[in-house]
Amino acid sequence: MKSTTLPALLSIAVLSLGAHGQSASVPLNKIQQSGMRLFQQRCQICHTFPTLTAKHSFASVLYKDTVEGKEASAREAISKGRPGRMPGFQYGLEHSEIDSIIEYLRTLQERPKPSAADNQEAPRTPIVSFSGNAHTASAIYLLSGSIKSASGERMRGVMVSAKAEDQSITTTIFADEQGNYYFPLLSAAKYRIWAQADTYETAKSEIDLRTQAQHHDFVLRPMKDFVRQLTGDQLLSALPEHSPEDRRMKEVFKHDCTGCHQPNYILQNRFDEEGWTSIIDLMKQEGGDGIPSGKDNPMIQHHEKQLAAYLTRMRGPGPSPMKFKLKPRPTGEPARVVVVEYDVPVDWSWDKGIMSKSGSGDGSDRSMGTPSSLNGMRGVHDAQEDMNGNIWFTNFASSASRTIGKIDVSTGKVKTFSVPGSDGMAAMSHAMVMDQQGIIWFHADGGPHGAKSIASVNPETEEIRVFTPPTGMEEIGEGGSTMDVDPKGNIWVSGLYGILRFDPRTHQFIEFESNTKSYEGEGKTYGVAADREGNGWWAQFESGLDTVEKGDMQTGKTLDVKLPPVPGITDLFPEEDRELYAKSGSNLHAAFPWAQGPRRLGADHNGDFVWVCDYWGGNVAKIDIKTLNYTLIPYPNTDAAPYSAAIDSHHDVWVTLENAGAVAKYDPETSHWTEYPLPSLGADPRWVSLIEKGDGTMQVVLAYGRSSRIARMSFRSEADLRALKSMVQSQTPAHGQMGNAVTSEKGTDAGRR
């Protein structure tokens, strides 16, 4: 353990940038909007710049003249692909869907004329746009209704969502046991409303809540191709495991192809073998940020032919052996939640002004499939509600203007803050926590002069202060650093190969180094937690180590907890494969099939346990902070991919499930898991924060890493719902108006645990 006092801190004047909208353009019609979302989901990864700093795209950038007058050849290329370059989408998209993509491409900008300036780097103009939501009207109304299938049966647990016209806040609730739904009181406005459930088409409507309460009944009809609606855990679980070879190839696919994104993004597609080979050729060089690394990943390269054949058998032109076991729709407490989702405006500077007609798919309509996270949609990573109820978030993407942001939850307006980084860019941020005084702390990667730092922002004054470890000390982890606050108010942050503690009172850094830094891959730090005794904990998952380490403040030593391999996997692989794995090393993008993959941690500040999410192992490790003994607690579906954990004052453990698109609660007293689905498909939740209020209510805040949104989940009691039902039945006036509805924010705050 080493320590030093920071000689000086850097206080940054907040860069608050004025709002402006996108360039004026002709609004897209419904067919073009559908084509735009499909293009963003299936095509945009190759045909636009993947990040702001990328110098080129994977494939050619498209313009209006790419398709205008050439519709037939463009349709042929989308349908059948191009050998060795582009997969054909004829097996996964309907003819009408391909036509809608063509219609969208016809709305693109004209190809710019060549000029001397073409060889110069495009200026990085700060883009801070920032929409709001009209949740400020004084009148509030009730919105309720029922859900039935086309055969007339009442449907419980169906998601029902409402979003005010031209606004940025979506409220989602679930139908009760009788198939009835009751929104909290909603502000007076015109709303889009929709209802959806797996295997059914999304039912949509529009209602006017400006003058009176509304009752709207939905009828859901079966959906022909429902695979695109399913979450990643459902798709992984549908892959057959009857033979050793099928089980082996499932593990190869899972560990080589789903380290960075959910399996549903891949398996919603259907390609022939040539198409899957084209995809794998691209992905084996992809570095995790959309930019080619220039080197083939040895594990993916080794399995490429087997993977292409396997994926063609599972999701190709012919019949598939996949057997789908659908999740039951939520009942009980999960069906009483209210989820409010806030849109975070996309930083459109990434596309250099070429494609930005309007926003992209956000997963809110699950029948459209899982959206892409690249090309401007990825960025939001961690989120934290402050003591005023507003939500702060980090931005883990290249940006000229955005390091962190704040959402005003009453209006939906977003304010962006920039910590100046290197090369005229804003510093990126990844982790975020709040201390006992209400100060928000975050990690600033590439902050002043490119340094890796931690920073704080006071929500009251919006002043940002930056603190950088002195030269010679363990460097704060590159990219994906994580943080925690111990009970004494010290800030813990992951180092490159260890952990650092920062004392906000003395400005002193202390470091603990990992005992083993490299073993069949680099043992970099990711997840971090601080226990109730003030010790730091961290996970090494980018290697074959599968180790959780403790920085003991009393002795100054680093102590190891070694997790065992996932049982029953190693013997599936021949010696040739095992030798290759040992030589090439395990990492985020292609992991050993038997790896546990510990990601993010949570510590019980009222108990003696640290909880570690084992992403690949499908379990949560419960570690005793005194004895270092551990127990592996499996999630009921081991394909759900536990990612991060937070522990409430009742010792319940809240875990994000990346593949399931959900958050789950584990009760240690009963050993019972409860899963709470999130409304948007492909939410990709990698962080969970809890706010427990003095009145006994709690809110769960989650960031959607794939679709630039943040969700706040609140809990309604049975009594809350009975009160709403009574209002609907009696048409009790609300705020002087005959209402049958709910105010979005106050309604959600009223929930009980």
C-alpha cells in the first residue's frame, strides 16, 4: 500500500453549452421512419463512422444518389448481400421492410462536392441539444384500460407505455391480474400509447388527455416473427445442448460473441453461411469500440468456420433446432412497478452531418428488434439520482462536449457538462457514485492534458473539481473504471492493475496493487466496491485469473479470493483448443469458455458481505469480508449475465441482468430471486443505483447503454393500485378536473417497497 497527498486540485469552470436543435429537414413519413430504424439497427454499423474519432467507416458512406434511380440494384444488394463483404438480409427482413430502408435512403443528403478541405479533419463542433418534456401542466388526468388477445382473453402482465407528443419522457406500467392497467396521474397533453408482450404485435394508439380522463382498451394480435422481440437470455437458452458438440458451440458463441453486446442483437438476424462468415470476418478484428483493431482475434479466428456453420444451422435459411421457452409475464410486485424512461439526446457530431435526420431506434417498440448501440447511440453508462431527485449520468463515448449530464426529472431537459480533455475533446466518463454529503463523483478518462482522473460535481452549484493521482502512483484504469464510496466518505476507484482510495478531506491517494497482474491475459481491474469496514475490493476479469481482491486497510496488504472455473465446461474442449486459449489469453472480447468473468461488485454497508456479479458464470458470489469464504449463488437462468450489484438497507441485493434486459432482487433470507423486466428491448443495463427515501420508499435508477436512455423504477403497493381503481370507477375529479389518471412523477414517488 502506498500513499501520497495531492499537491493541488484543478477546479474547472463548468462548460454549459447552449441548446440548439438539428438542422431543418423534411419530416420523415411513417415508412421512412421505419426504414430509418431498421437501417440504424442492421446497416449503420458499417455505413457510417462508428465513433466521433474514427477516420473512416467499415463500408462506403451512403448518400441520396446511392439509391436514387438505382432502387432495384440497392434492393438486390440488401436482400442478397455482396460476397465476402456484406451479408444478405433476405432471410431476416420482409420485402416491405427492405423497401422501407430504400425509402429512407432516398431522404439522405446529397453527396458533397470534392474540395480542398476534404483532406482536412472535420471541425468538432460541440453538440448539446436538449429536449424537454411537458410535465409541467397544472391539470392531471387518469389513463386506464384493458388488454385482451384477439381471441378475447384477458391478458395480465402486458407492458403499457405512454409518451407525450414531442416530449422525452416515457412512462410504462403493467396490466394487473384481470388484464386492466392504471397509469399514475399524467399531465395534460396528447399522448402516444402502446401495449406489447412477447409473441404479439405491438398495439398502438393516440389519446388526448388535455381536457379529460381517458379509457382505452387494447387488443393484441399474434406476431409472425416474434424472435426479434426476445431478450438475449431467452435466445441463448433456446440454443440446443443435447449433444456435447452443440453444448461446446453454444459456449464458443457465448464467450466469443457476446462479451460486448447482447446475444439478441446477433440472433435476431438470419443469414446463410456466407453471410455469417462476413459478419465474423468483421467482428474478429473489432476492438470493442466500433473501430477495427487490425489484428484477428485468435480465438474467433480459430473457431470461425465452426461458428459460421453453427449459426447458419441455428439462424439460417432452413429450419432451426432452437426451442423457445418464453418467460411468464410479470405478476405481483414486478407488475406493480412504474418505470419512467428519460431520453438522453444523441450527440450527432459522430456522423459528421451525413445521416442525422432524426433520432434512432431505442428499443421502446420491441417488435422492431434490438437496436444498435453504435453510431451515436452508445454513451450513457452509469446514472445516479441526487438528493434533489434529478439524475446525473456519465458519457462513455467520444464527444466534443459531453463528459457528464444532468436530467431535470420534472421536465426531461438535459444539461451537459464538459471536463476538457486532450485534442479538443471532452474527457469521457464511465463510473458515477454519490457520497454521504450528496456530492456526485465520477471518473474522467482523458481529462486535463489527457490524464486519467476522478472528479466531483456539486449538484447545488454545478462546480466540477478534478483530482489526478501523482506521477509514480498506480494509474486510474483506462476506459471502464468503476467507483464506490465507503462509509467514511472515501472514494475508491479502479486502477489499471489494482485500486486507489481518495480522501476528499485531505486530498490523499492510497493505492493497492494486484498480486497477479498477468496470467493467460492481462489481469486488469474492473469492478470495485468498498465494504463497511472501509476496505476496498476489486475484480480481475480480463484474463484467466477470475480473481476478486481485497485491499486491507489495517495491514496494507492485498488478499486474493480465487473463483473456481464454471463446472462441466473444460472437458467439452479438446486439448488443441485449451492450448490455444492458454497461449492467446482470455479477455473481454473472447473469454475462456469456463471463465466466471466477475464484472461489477456491491458491498453491504450494513452487513459483512461483498457481492460479485459473475457475468459468464451466471451467478453472484457472496464473499464474507472477514473470512474471505464465498458462496456462488446461481441466477435461475444462467444465461441472464449478471453485471452489477447494489445492496439496500434490508440486505436485499439488486443485480442488473445484461442479457435479460432486467434488474433482479435477491433476498438472502429466503434465497428468492425476483426479476423486474425493463420496458425497452436491448437496454443493456450495466449499473444500478438505489435511492432510499425517509418515507420508506425506494427508487432504482438504471442506465441504458445501448439506447441513450435512463430509467427510474418505482414501486406501487396494492393499496396504491386500489386507490387508482377506485378513482377510475368513481371518476373522482383530480385537480378540479374529471380525471382517471396520474401524475407521472408524483405517482411514481408514491410507490412502496
